[in-house]
Amino acid sequence: MSEGDGPPDVELPPQGRSTPPKDYRSSVNFPDSVGLQVIGRIHSPFTERFGTPRQACLGQAGDAADRVVGRVELFKDIVPALALRDLDGFDRAWLITWLHLNGPNWPSLVRPPRGGPRRGIFATRAPHRPNPIGLSAVRVLGVEGCIIHVAGLDLIDGTPVLDVKPYVAYADAFPEASAGWVDEYGGAPSKSQQPPDGPA
């Protein structure tokens, strides 16, 4: 892929600014691959895919899925406890993880647990992906040093952690957004429809 040295493909709307625009696109080469540092690990009661919740956010506060509690251990030699200051003020946090138990092969099409035709992998939440990155919105119960106590885990014990970000409703929630084929099945599944594992 060539570097972006021509005009950008997308024009920014005109805005008032006191300095001339800059172009940083040629300051580094476009990477063919990126390296990610594992900063922690998940402690959960799940040791296999079967029985592991399909989505962290399917559990509402107090129900059976939400009562699945665990810990996010951040490695002290990488992340100082100071980096977690103020996180306990948020109800939820995003866990960005590496789904390391998935192999290098991934399908272009998958059949969601709800049935129906096969869907494109990028139109599902299936864990087998070109880069098996996990995204979980868990409930924050408390923070002790480099340990985050959470509820509503949907991750297997030992899953590597790449990052933690606070969940901010005004920026992260779009309740009126279309969910494509998922809307055809009535949106979020009821408790009786929730399979124990598999792609969304």
C-alpha cells in the first residue's frame, strides 16, 4: 500500500483555526503489521468456550449473567497502580483483549447462533477473526492496586489484556442505531434465546 502523499480522500469541514494545517501522513511508513504488548490477564471462572457468556453486556445488574464476577490483573511491572486512578468512578469499562485460543485460520462466513443464513465475519461478533481482538463492556465493581474487580465477564480465564478504557455513555451508546440483520431477529435476545457461546 502506498503512503498517503496526495490530497486526503475525505475533506474536513472548514473550521476556524489560528495555525496553518499540517500533514503528518509521510512522517512514518505505513505499517504492514503492528506489535501489541500484553499488559495483563483475565481471571474468570470459565475454562472452556461452552458455558462462557456470548456478550458481556447481555447481563443486566443483578441477573445470572451479571453475577459472573472476576478480576482484571494488570501487570505491575508494566502498568503502575496510578494509571487506574479514577476508574472506579465509572459504572462500566471496555476490556480490549486478545482471544489467544483461536487459531490463525478464520472463516469468511459464519452462521450465528440464532440461525438463518451465513453472515460475513465482519457482520458478526464471532471470535475467529484476522486479528482476534475481544471487546467487552464489563461492570466495574472496584479497583485495588492493579486489580480491577468486574462483573459480567464473557472471557475465558487467562485471556491476555491489551487495554482498558472507561465506558462513556454519550460517546459509546447509540441506542437508535440500526443493527442490520440482528434487528430482523428482534434485536437483543431474550434470556431464553441466549445460547451459551458462539458469535453474535
